[in-house]
Amino acid sequence: MNRFLELLSPAGDLVRLKAAVDFGADAVYLAGEEFGMRTAAANFSRDDLKSGVEYAHKNNVKVHITCNTVPHNAEMERMPQYLEYLNSIGVDAIIASDIGTMELVKKYAPNVDLHVSVQSGIVNYHSANAFYNMGAKRVVLARELSLDEIAEIRAKTNPELELEAFAHGAMCVSFSARCLLSSYMTGRDANRGDCAQPCRWSYALMEEKRPGQYFPVEETKQGTYILNANDLCMAPHLNKMIAAGVNSFKLEGRAKSHYYTAAVTNAYRIALDSIDLDNLHNWVIPKAAEEELSKISHRVYSTGFYFGVPENSQTYENAGYVRDYAVAAIVTGYEDGCIICEMKNKFALGAEFDCLEPRSIPFSFTVEKMFNEKGESIDVAPHPTMTLKIPFEREVKAGALLRMKS
């Protein structure tokens, strides 16, 4: 078994890249200002790309850049210069789905590894081997595969070919995210990174001779969210993914918040670090990691297609998120026995904080005293971005998130 394992986290901008790195990612994936599949994320300017690569590499974290849209002629003319820039700043891998893009990557970014995107829809070992023979170091497997199918792909491909698979995050109702619904309904092309997510909308039935009369597809007051896929969570089954031959565990979420990136990365870091590769069968996810994933914003969880045809793959009542916690403050330092933090959401004395510290198991404490920037004792922290001092018995790492129940 190829024992190389990687936790791959999303980075929608430079702030979220730093959160992913600080909270335990082995690699991050992100996009420049074009050619990536997430226009909703802030993405990276060229200067930010350079800064992000430098920060990641300083912390021994790799950077993968997405060039996985379906580019048109005019875009192809701009791509060589962009690829040369990625090559010059030391990017570790480029993720592509278009065959023409792959050829350009090999020509204009010769020092960068080629990864084949999930958009290519790899569901069999012949396709995986074909991409390996074209120069790919890694393939990102289609989300529709079972663990048994992944194991067969692993057994029938070159052991040097790395296998990446999604472990956590939002699922797309269309095969390998190749969807035309957004383009048809809104003019926003999902295959060019601009999905309007119409699969999350509520639908009803209307008969053409009775306009304005809406009939629910199911008997609910809200209509029905017939295309709404549940979120994927394979954290309790990482040992099974490893046994099947997965090398890189991908966390979805480039459009998600800094807090989400930090929390989900930390949870999977705790889980992966607890696994004994010589005793996979008896592994159980640490309670701290499992609890952490219940605290972050998420839809109802499922295991996707990994165990065959999904039984709990959709929620028809709504497309909303489960949100139990909010970030109250971000720790910026520790001095004179006090946590120094920047306030994000209003709180008062007596607030019960759940502290998410980089690469650590979360812990709780109650705010019994706090002071403003001038050192004056205060009962309430009412102003966003104000600096606070909270007495605490030990140092808390900068970047830690102080959160409370919503």
C-alpha cells in the first residue's frame, strides 16, 4: 500500500490559506483570478499567490492551483503566461480537467506536478492509467465512486499514481459537478466557476393552463428541495478510505469562511493523526474530532456514494445549514496573563467560550473578567474589532478562535 497521506484544505483567499496552514493542512488548493471553478470565492491576485506560496512553503505545506474550468479560445491565449508565472513562484501542482490545458501545463509549467480534476469524471482504472501515461502525478476521483471501486482502481493502476478523493463538504447533484442547470436557468455557467446553485432552490409543480397555481411535488408547505444534496462527511471512515488506497483527503469549501476552514481542517488533522496504519481496522474517530464537525456550519451529513447507493443523500424540507456556534473573537496574542483578542460578535461577562486553537483539541472556559485597550474593566464587549484582554491561566496561540453557542 502506498502510505503517503495528505490533508488537502480549501483556501478562498490569503486569510483562509493561512488558517488552513496554521490549523494543520498538508496542502492547500486555491485559484488565481481566472481559470478556477469558484468565482464566488475572493481568489488570489498574482501578488497574493506569491505571498500564499511563500507562507505555505515556510510551513512545509504544498500549494495546488486550480485551472479546471472549460476554457474557451480567448482564455487559452492568456493561459501560457499565467502558467509560466505559477511555475516561476514555485507552485507545487496544477489541477486541470481540459486536455488542452494539461498539454499547456506540461509545456509552460514543467516544474509543477499535474493533477487531473474531479471535473474529468474518473470512474475507472483505464481512465486513471491513461491520465498517468499523459504525465499526471495524481487523479482526483469522481465523487460517485464507492470504496470498493476505488480499491479496484488502486489495485489496477501504477502505484506511483496518487489518488485524491473528497472527504468532506458540499455535494453537487450533477455527475462530477458537470452541471448545465445554472447556465440554463440563470446564464451563469457552472463549468466556468460561476454556479448559481439552483439545486439548492425549492421547486413546485405548475400546470401550464393554471399559471400562478403551484402544486407541491411532496405534501409540504414549503414545496420540496428535490435537488438538494446533503453534505459529505467521511471523518468517521477515514481508515476505510486509507484501506481503499486514497492518498489525499480533500475538504471542500473554497467559498466558506475563515472559521469554517480552520475548524474543519483542525478536526480532520486530529482524526488523521490518531490513525495507526498498522491497525486500520480497529480505529475509531476521536470524540474531539467528531464533536468539532458537529459545531461547524453544515447541511445534514451523509457518506455520499462511498458505501454504495446513498440512503441519506438528500434533504427535501429545506436547503439550510445547521449553525450552532459563532465566532466571538480572534486571539491575536498573550501577555501579562491575558488573552489579547479582537472582538467579532458581541458578548458579556459570563460568556462560555469554546476555544479552537491551531492543531489542538478544543477546550472551554468562562469569561469572568475582561478589559478594554486602556486596561479598564468592562462588563460587555459591544464594538466589532475592538481589542480585549481576558485573564487566562495559560498562553493561547495567536489565531485561536473563541466561539460561543449561537
